[in-house]
Amino acid sequence: MQGERPRRPHLTLGIPHDDSRLHDRRLPDGAHRRRRPRGRPLHGRGRGLPDGEELRALEPFRDRLPPDLPRVVSIGRLDLTTEGLLLLTNDGELATRLLHPSSNKKKVYHVHLDRKISTSDLERICEGVELEDGMAFADSASIVADDPKQVGIEIHSGKNRILRRIFDHLNYNVVKLDRVYSAGLTKKGLGRGEYRMLNDKEVEMMKRGAYE
């Protein structure tokens, strides 16, 4: 950059006329990005979001978001067969705090199974089951709408595909998985693919960690 090799692994290119090069080729002005101002997080509801890829994860509903929205990252993830609440933010400090295991945020899921679940298996889910990466358990598990094929799960664990792995361990197939609550927020009033901006009270609640 400017004829010198950068010594830091991460740089923000903020001046359109910097002579920045990659493999001795000058980067075009369009490759320079300015830091964008922080704004309020928002959360939406979607399905089919690729696991762990922030920008690609937003593509299925990118056209539903404001065109002038700054670059955002997702808090948590929805795999290809999960739908429900997804929190997006352009506040890096808040994202780091919420993604850290110490944030201990509760998530609630509505799980649809291929067969009726037994009372003993509901108890096992809360007591814990031994998976390949250690014990896994839910805070609570109960039948929904008097239908033994539907289960409501409260869980704090952030392990990858944790619920699907728990039910698979117990020989159940998850037909549908819907995240309905996370970090003090619900998807109430939102249709599939819709979003809303968070209000100041909700943002402050998350920054203080004042949620279950």
C-alpha cells in the first residue's frame, strides 16, 4: 500500500486514491470501503440461510432490506432446514458481545418431529444426552398444542445443530425447526421474510444483557 508492504493483517482502506496493490496489481477505487456508521440492529424471519456465512446468509432476503442499509452481520445462524428469528446488526461491539458464549442467551424453538415423543425422552432431553462433543441438554421441553409430534424447547447451548443432534441421538427425525425467541426478542407480528428495526429500549436491553 502506497509502495510499502502492510505490516498489519487487517487494514481498512478509506481513501479512494490510495495506491493499494494485490500481487503487484493496483486495486480499483471500487475496492476501497469506508467505515459505515453504527445503527440499530434489526431482526427478520427467513428460511434456508447457509450456515456460518454472513453475507451469503443474507442473500435470500437481501431485496427485502432497505437498499441503503450498512453491512450487517447475523447473530447466530439458521441452517438450510431451519426457519425463524434471526438478529442482524451493524454494531460490531454488540455482535461480539452477543456471539460470545458468556452472553448465555436463551433460545426457544418449536420442533416438529416425524413421530410422537415419549415422556421419558422429554425427561432425557432435560437431564442431558451424551453426544460426540459432550453432554447436551435443554432447560425445558414440553409438548405443544397437545400434539406429541410437536415440542417446545428452551435451550442456552450454542453448539452447532444441537437440537437436531439431540433428537437424532434419540432416534427422532426433525421435520421442521422454528426459532421463535432469542436474546429477549420474539418474531411476533413478523411474517416469513419480513423484518423490523429494533427500538432504543430493545437495543439497550441487549447491550446491558438484560434478557434471559
